[in-house]
Amino acid sequence: MKRIYFYIVLVLTLLTFSCEEERAEGFNILTEEIVNVSGERVILMGRIIAFQNIPMQDHGFYISSNESFNQPIIHSMGQIDRPGRFAGEISGLDLGVTYFAKAFVVRDGETLFGNTLTFQTLGAVFDDFQPRTQFPGEIITITGRNFADDVEVFFGDQKAEIVQFEFGFRLRVRVPSFNNVVQVPIRVITRGNELSVDFPFNYVTGKYTLLEANLDEFRLVDNVFFQKGNRFFVGLGMNVNRTSSNFLWEYKPTEGLWKKEIFPGSTHRRSANSGTGYFGGGFQDTNFPPEVYNDSYWYYDGDDFVRIPNPPFEFAESFGFMAQGQFYIAGGTLGIGSNVYRYNPETSLWQIRPNLPFNVDSRMLHFVHNDKLYWIDMDKVLREYDLFTAQSRVISEYPSPFIEDFSDTGGTSIVMGDKVYIGLYNNAREFWELDMRDYVWTRKTIFPGITRARNAGIFQAEGKIYFLRTPDFESVMEFWEFDPDNL
């Protein structure tokens, strides 16, 4: 009986061993996926398929610009003893090149390869730089894509210092010294590729000249100014000592002198002034409140001051401007700050127009271009208003900072063709050129004069700008000439 049990156990044991599966020691290597491609980098995914752990002396990827893998880039990732996926990042590739890639393993001294995949690196792109105008030694920012770590930047033929290189898409660059050329192209060179944009870099221009011509013993504030041809007029308002100014001065650039002119009416302080010879409203006294309203309105025709009808609404500290040959008054500090009236010289009639969408007053800089009204509000927002459709939109923002109740009022502007010169706010030195075709701001040379001063008038002749300023503490006014394109 014992012998029978022995045979039964022996048979069962033999059956058990005969049913066990034989494990194979084979494996496969796959180049599984191109995970990500940039300008000079690629992330690849490989996979070792096996049913058991198999030690490998090395694993990684081969990369080549030709399918025969002559002189490949070998990305070695070292020993591995487990099957599964592995990823590798390879950098230093050329831009815009087609590459071939395959995974590899080294087993018992033999190098084995997976299948081959192809990919193309991205080309570098130079998109933009800001600001478009800057001083030598200051910083501009270049933006684009896929800049390699060998990137260089040139202003014309001058190599620039790259201050900061951010993730292959942004460069902070120091502007090289001025080399007697105002406009220069910016070139970006990376991995042997030269990139450029369609617009040049501009060195800051603008030359200020303090002229000798002054008003005799007068420091005007709250005044009127306008231009007729190459004749500049400034006056009315009051002296800073609150002496009334019941006259105007005329200046001709060819003569270089201010000459006093007689005005037939009483003074106008803080009036609606178009800068073209139409003005009126405001206050007629120089005393402290209550202030006396001046209801007279005038037009200077080049020879005489002509009285025109006054509007059916009182205006002071308002916008005054011309559009399509008609005189507009808008906003102000009396009554409704968004009211608009229009005077037609042909009919001598005033007509109410749609209200502006916001309250405005003379603390805000305003101008007219192509019969549209523009103004910069106290938040630096530049708005456009169509006087005929009554539609408004935001088009830009004044580039310099405002300090509330310190440098956010008192600015001046003048239109010259498609360019507007804007700035010289209270306690500020910045002066800007705004191109109305694309709303690009161009910085001009910093104003060298006294900043604690108020603008009393701005004019233009022969491509130059003239402005009159009343310093807060100096004894005489300053009259400046500004050449926007000179150095």
C-alpha cells in the first residue's frame, strides 16, 4: 500500500513539472513617439517590450539628418534592467531641419535598434520689438519663437548686448551707441539663420532750442492761443499775479519778436479755444470765486477780431476745436460736462450735437485728426470720437506714467500731417510722436527745460514746433523751438 502511495506522489510531481511554461528571454525595442519638437530640441519616447527584467548596458536614441545615420547624435541614457517606456530630450539641433530618430539598446555588447521615425525642427521667427524708439544704453524687448542659445542681435552692423534670454522666445537687449544713423534695421542671427522685421529701429531724435523772444514782463496763464498761417497769437487770460490781460501778442518766426496786438473785447480766462482763431466763453474777471462768465465769442479772420453769436449754453474750461470748417465746443466745468455745440460760419447758427459718452474738460489733452476728435483722459486712455456718427472707441494709451494730481493734467499737442506730437504734461519732460496711421508711439528727446511750468501755446511752421511756457517760479516765460527730426 505504501508503495502505491509512493508511485502516486511521483506521478503527480512529474505531471506538475511537465505543465510549467518555459519563459523566453527575447525582447523588442520600439521608437514609439515624437512627443514634442521645438526649434532646437526634441523629446522622444522609446519602449522596451519584454516579459521579464533584462539588464541592458545602455539605452537611448540615435538622431541624424540623413536616413543612413552617418555621424549620428547619440543620446545615451545609461543602464536599464526593466522593460517599459523611456523618454529622452535632445537639444542643440539645427532649426528647420528634417531629422531621423530611432531608439537603441546595448545588450551583451551588441547594439540593437528600433524602428525609424522622422520629425522636422521648427524654424526661428522674429515677430516684434518694443519700444520701436529708444535711447542708446536703454533696453528693448525682442519677441519671437525658437531662438537658439547661440542667438545674436545686431542694430545695423553693431552687435548688441543681450541682457536676458527667456525660454527661446524673448530677448532683452541693450541698445548700442548711436552711430550717426537714425533708422537702423535689427537683425537676429540664430543657428546660422538671419531674421528681420519690416520696420526699423529708431534712435530718439528731437532738438530743443530756447529762443530769445519773450513777452514783456508777462507770465500768461488761463490764456487763448491760435495760429494763422505762420503767425502765432497768444494772450488774454491773465498774468500770474492776477493782472488782467486784455490784449494779445503776435509772433512771426521770420521776425523773431512778439508784438502786442489790441483786442476789442474783455479778457477770456479758461475759454473754449480752438487754436484756429475761434474762441470764447470762460470768465472775464481775475478775482476769486464767484467768477463772472464771459458770454462773448470771437473769430480772428487774419485782419480783425469779429464777434460771432454766443451759444445757448455757458462753456468754460471746455474743449474747443474745428472739424469740417465748423467750430465745436464740448464739455467743460459749467453744467453738463458732455454737452456739444457746433457753430456753422456760413449760417452763423449754433446747433446742439449728440453728447459725448464721457465728461471732458480742458485738463485733458485733445486734438482733431481727419475731422475726428481725440482726447487722453485722466487714466491715460486715448479715445477716438466720430463727430458725425457719435461713436467712440479706445485706440491707445499714453505711454508715460501719470501721477494723480501731479502730472496727469496740462499736456499739449499739435497735429502735423499724420503725426501728432503729444506730451509736456505738468511736472513731466516726456514728449511723444504718435503716428495716426498705425497708432505707434515714438519717443522724442526729453525736454531739457523747467518742468514746473504751464503750457501757454503751441504752434508749428516749416516742420518745426514752437511752444510757450509759463514757469511757476521764474520771472519770465520760456519760448522754445523743437525740431522733431533733428539730433
